[in-house]
Amino acid sequence: MGAKKVTRAQILKGLSAKGIDTVPKLVDHMLALQKSQVQPISTIAALSKTQPAPVNPKKITYSAPKVPLFIDGAAVPGAEISKFNGKPLTLVVQSNPANGGLALHAFTSVDFMNQVKSMMLGGLVILSGGSAGGSPPPPGYNGPWPVVVPGPPPNPGQPPWPPPTPGWVAVYSDVNLHGDLLRVYNNQSIADLATVLRGNHFPNLDVTWNDAIMSQWPSSCDVFYYTDVNFYGTMVWVQHGIVVNDFTTLGFADAFSSISVGFVIGQVYP
């Protein structure tokens, strides 16, 4: 897909609408945008403290997914998820062997997210020579348990091809892995995607990644998306090795405001 072409007149009009009518003003605006950028932080470091709750929490509404939906282990029609409007959920995106596509597993209790967080932290303890302990998986969850930080694929280059990319995830602003690209590495997190500029959208110089993620290339890392800043709101966990060609099919088109890779940070509204 090629970049959309703009004319000289459109560029000048766009700059003028922002009050940018001289070269010094353009330079000042570019420098201000550069200063506003926030670098990803260590996910493990973010886990060590409670993130401040959003001042203006986003309204939580759900769209019916176009893939099989399970709520607390029970298969339900996709429209059933709207019953939880206003309530943060923990959702897990898994491969669906029945049709070769994806399935969405929703959990209504925050206990599930806390269990996953404990298991991941336990995995770090195991890597350092300790013991993770832990509890059995919650009813309805059929993914790997205990949850530990996955390593690279056991046989890189073997089918399915191409193999998941080790160490980072690539997200895109359009469906089917098109549009602007943002790469987030393992053990990195971004608390507010509005602080990250995306692509070249001149003269709109302040286009960000907030509410802009539409697809994801598979990674050897687990990826956690949050509908609000600072890792609050509904959490969508895309397990490693899964490609999401269109988040619309999961009911989450342009819906995410923060992201963590490798570990869950999920926060609970006070």
C-alpha cells in the first residue's frame, strides 16, 4: 500500500490551521513534538510499582467478536460480551484448532489476571534458581500453565513459515499488517501510546499510536494490550506465535492505549 499523496496547497493549509506560518514556528513545533516523546520503559520495572489511575478513564464498551467467544469457559454468542459494558475484562487470544483461526476467551474476575501475573513473576524466580509455587489454572482456561516467559521457537525456520520474530512484536495501524509500523521489544512497555508518534502524516505532525493498532505480526513474546493508559482497562493478551490480521475480528478496532511485551502489568481501577 503506497502512502497517500498530498499537495503543496494541502500541506500549507494544514500548517496554517495549526498556526504554523513561518519556518521558525515549524522548527519549534517539531522540537516540541520531539521532546514530548516518551521512550518505552522496562516492563519488569513497571511491575515493581502501582501505576497511577487515569484521570479520565475511558468508557468501556464491547463489540461482538467475529471469532468464537468463551466467557469464563462457556461458549456464548459474540453479542453476549456487551453485557459486560462498563466492566474491565481479561481476554486471551488463542489459536482455534477447530477452524484454524482464533478464539477469544474472556474472564470476568480480576483474579485471573492476578494469577497470570503471579505465574510470570514465578517464572522469573525459576530462572534465578528459585521455586515458583502457584495455583491451578482457572476454570475455562486451556492455555499453557504455569505461565512463564517463553523463549525463542524451538526450531527457528521450520514450519509454520515464516517463524515468529524473536524478542519483539510488530504492530500496524492498518489491517493485514499494513500501514505504520511500531516495534516493541521484549520486556518493554509503553504506558501511554499517545506519547508515541506514528509514521509520516505531514502536515499532521502529531498523529500518535493511541487507539491506532489494527494488526499484529506474531512474536515469540506474549503481548498484552490495554484499553486505557497506564495498563488499566480491559486487557487483551495475545499469546506468543499468534498473528492478528485484524483486531476488528476480536472486537477491538483502534482500541488500545498502552502495551506491555513479555509480562502482564494490568492495573485495577480504584
